[in-house]
Amino acid sequence: MKNIRNFCIIAHIDHGKSTLADRLLEYTKTISERDAQAQLLDNMDLERERGITIKSHAIQMEYKVAGENYIFNLIDTPGHVDFSYEVSRSIAACEGALLIVDASQGIQAQTISNLYLALEHDLHIIPILNKMDLPGAMPEEVKDQIVDLIGCDRDEIIPASGKTGLGVDKIIEAIVERIPAPVGNPDGPLQALIFDSVFNSFRGIIAYFKVLNGEIRKNDKVKFVATGKEYIADEVGTLKLNQEPKSVIKTGDVGYIISGIKEAREVKVGDTITKVDNPGEAIIGFEEVKPMVFAGIYPVDTEDFEELREAMHKLQLNDASIVFEPESSAALGFGFRCGFLGMLHMEIIQERLEREFGMTVITTVPNVSYKAYMTKGKEEIIVNNPSDLPDPSKLDLIEEPYIKANIITKSDFVGPVLSLCIQKRGTIVNQSYLTSDRVELVFEMPMGEIVFDFYDKLKTISKGYASFDYHQIGYRQSDLVRMDIRLNGDPVDALSSLIHRSNAYNFGKKICEKLKELLPRQQFEIAIQASIGAKVIARETVKAMRKDVTAKCYGGDISRKRKLLEKQKEGKKRMRQVGSVEIPQSAFMAVLKLD
Ligand SMILES: Nc1nc2c(ncn2[C@@H]2O[C@H](COP(=O)(O)OP(=O)(O)OP(=O)(O)O)[C@@H](O)[C@H]2O)c(=O)[nH]1
């Protein structure tokens, strides 16, 4: 145990975590340079393209220092806020963390939030100044920031470059010298923390764990505490480039278990593995991950509903964090109301549906999860879909989730960032200067306001010089109303939204204007209205027009005429009918992109 080092790498997105991890793997000869495809740790296609580590992974290295053999377990953590619970469990499995800061960018919002998580778990921090090879590197300035942030000595900071390999030897040395060995009782009852799981189509779910106490052997009868399920440990082993089966994984070490589990839902990150006889207690800190953002997903072609259902089920096999239930919409037909960890997670699912299953889908306006309390009996109702909101006359109050947002930007942009946040109903709770021209702003704001376009706007107004991170801080009462969109009097359920009363007028007006642009003229006039209850708050009109697609075909070429009519029919399939009005698919997406 004394020669094991468990550590993770924490960094803001794109500060070079994966690249540096590759260098460590090469240096310890865990992989040869030839094996090192662009970035080994991100092995999901989508991840590589997006350059975001979506799922955390772990890999073991062996290295000899001063005649002694060491085992390094590197636990990779996802960098995006949507996956923060996974980050916290990965961190809980470590004793130390490499804190990577891009020398040309300095400390960013996620550097800080991940650092706090690491400090909460008492990890030893090794600060690393990465990308020293860049001409824009500002080592002295960024060192100041790091010293200010974590209160370390200046010479504890290791200058490095994932590109040139600078500093990798120093990092290895520091891992051995500065990160403490794991502690635990090898003779105690088994307690192993699950920090991740992956799906393998041949072997089922593979759970990654760290043994805190006791040991786990092949063929042990084990129990997963939170789910209460029992399994036989068909295979345990360590994670090298591939899985290496072992007969036992002992206290302090990291490994994997395969036990014939078919569904991701049965393996919960944060759960404890113990033995059926002589069980240990659950490790504290387990939380059920809850979806934060909800949206409807509908097949473009209504006939593909069953196919979509199958695809969703398959996705759920390897991504337990997505939830869905069937719903139907007058405008869109049959589909699913899906819950996601966040906006990025939602985009990923949408993309996977397209790529892996060839499904094109319509996604409705996303919303967060609200709590409504009835006047009668104060009954609490969870509202994941605006159309589920009970009649306002029967409602006592509505609550919405709030977040604490951390924004780091240049001092030039403090004004615009402040006004954006205030416009999004945020209140500032702290403002502090990290250096003379970098400011950290802390806001409390409704989560519903950031699901739309907050991040894009923030990037635009700050010319890219703002980083943003958040965590939830509970529910607060709010003056929320349901706004409906009507076309010639018929409500389009898929366009309903829950919104703060003060924003309703503006938002309603914008949607109506946008729809006016998007609705093709039809043979009658179309009234587009935004309403709260019976009260109309905005209105636009699309004038009537008779569109004769064959008008261009003077002359009598019948085949050409037929072709045009066919084309029109094909187009119609992609339209949705509400009452008498046809709505193009793009209209459902367009509300997401309101300026
Ligand atoms: N010049 C230079 N570029 C680097 C260095 N390290 C990484 N990069 C580049 O920076 C970009 C981001 O590197 P990654 O290793 O993917 O960053 P990451 O932190 O793992 O990113 P996420 O997984 O998205 O959080 C890539 O284009 C790398 O090629 C470095 O030391 N010097």
C-alpha cells in the first residue's frame, strides 16, 4: 500500500489535461509513443471531436523510483459542469491531484471549482503550469495567481508542457514525494467506492472502484449497498491500457469488476461494493444523480416512434443518467419527455441518437424542474413539463432551482457581464480581483435562466474572455407563469414555457415575431398569439396567400408538374399540423435561438 499513489488531474477545459496524461503514460512506458493515438484517454468518438472528457476513466502505471516499484493510478475526471457529480466521486477516490493551469490563460472558473472539490476531500495539490512552450505563456503572472489561490510556495509550481514533454520527470517525482499513500484497513470488511462505470457490449457493465478497506477477490459474493443487489465477482483486475485480470485487489488500490451486470442503472457512481458475508458500511457521500434539464424528444417522422423508443432504451443501457417517459403532444405526436444532467448532456444525447441510431429528432424548448405547491393540503408537485403545471387558481406557490455561478473575466468586461446576469435575474454576491485585470464574480441566479443561451451570450459579450461554472443551491419561490403560444386560437403545447412574469411580455413578443418569420403563408390568415391564461400578451399576423407550386410550370410538362407536387408532399411530411395551421419543424427549434 505504501507504494501506491492515487491521483487525478483537475483543470479548466482545454488546459491540456488529456495531453499531459498521455505524456505520463509514455514516460512510465505504460504506452509506447506509437500507441499514443492523438489522445488516449478520450476514447469515445464524440469526445475526441468535442475535445471534452465526458466520461471519467482510470489507468494504472508502474514505475520504479530509487529502486522501489510504485503503482500510480491516474483517475481521469470530466471537466464539464454537467458531470460534476462524477468529478466529485473520482476525486473522492484519490489522495492527490495535479492542478493544471494553462500558462497563457491563467486560472479559470473550472480551475477554481474543481480545486475546491479537491480541497474538500483533503487532496494534496501539485500545481502545474502547463503549455510553457506557447509564446503567449505568462509564467510569472500565472504563478502569482496560483500562489494566491492555493497558498503554496512559488517553487512548488512545476513548469511543464504536454507538447514538448517539459517537466514530466518533475511531475512523476512530485507524485511520489508529495502525494500521500492511501490509508485503510486491509483486514477490515470490504468497502470499495464505485467512481465510474462503462458499458461493454460483450461483457456488460464494468464498474471502476477504489478499495478503501478490505480486499476484493475473484469469485467473491459481493453486494452493491445502494441498490441492494448481489453479484458474483466474475472478474476483478487492474486497468492498464486494457483490463488485466487479477486474483485480488487490495486496500488502497484501484480496479474494475465484471459481474454480469447488463444495465448501467444497476451500477451507481458513488455506491459502495461490499461482501455479502461480513459486509462493511456504505461510504458516505452517495447521491442519486438527478436530471436537471428536461425537454421533449420527438421523431421527425411520426411513424418512427417505436424506433425512437428502442434507441432511447439502448442509450440508457450505457448512460444511466438519462431518464425518459413517453409523452404526447398535440403538435408533435408521440415522443418522450427526457431528463438530462445539463445542456451539454442533452446535446450529446441528441447527437448520439443521430449518429448511432440514424434518428433525426425534434427537441422542444428545454426547461428545468420546478416545484409547485397546491393550495389544498400543500401538496408538492414536480413539474418537468410546462403543460403539467396545475391550474394557477389552485396553486399556492411555485419554486424554481437556483444556482451559484462563478464567472472569471477581464476587468474590462465586468460591466457587460453584470448587466447580462442582472437581466437573467441574477444577484451579485461577491466580486473580487484575482489580479489587477482579472475579476471573479459570484452570482446567485435561477437555473432556468442559464439553460437557454446564457453561456453563448457570456462568451460573446466578453469576447471569449469569460469562464463560467455553477452549482445548485436549492429551490426558491418565484413569480412564474405559464406562457402559451396559440395559432388561430389553438395552443401549440410544444411551445409552452414556464417563465418569470417580468420576462413574459418580452419573450412572448420575440417568439411571435420569430414565428411570423418562420410560418409559411397559408391560404388563410394566421393569428400568432402569446398568452398567459386567457390574457393575450403579444400578437403577430401572417397574411394569407395562395401558394401554387405548379405556377412556374407554364406549358404542359406533366412529369415536371408531378415532381413539384411530390416535392411539396415530402415537405408537408416535415410539417406539423396544429388546428388548421401547418408548422415547419424549424419553428420548434428556433425558439431556442431567440436573440
Ligand atoms: N502548445 C501547447 N498546446 C497544448 C499543450 N497541451 C495541450 N495542448 C493543446 O491544447 C488543446 C487541449 O488539450 P487537451 O489535452 O485536449 O485538454 P483537456 O484539458 O484534456 O481538455 P478537456 O478534456 O476538453 O477538458 C489541444 O489542442 C492540445 O493539443 C501544451 O503543453 N502546449
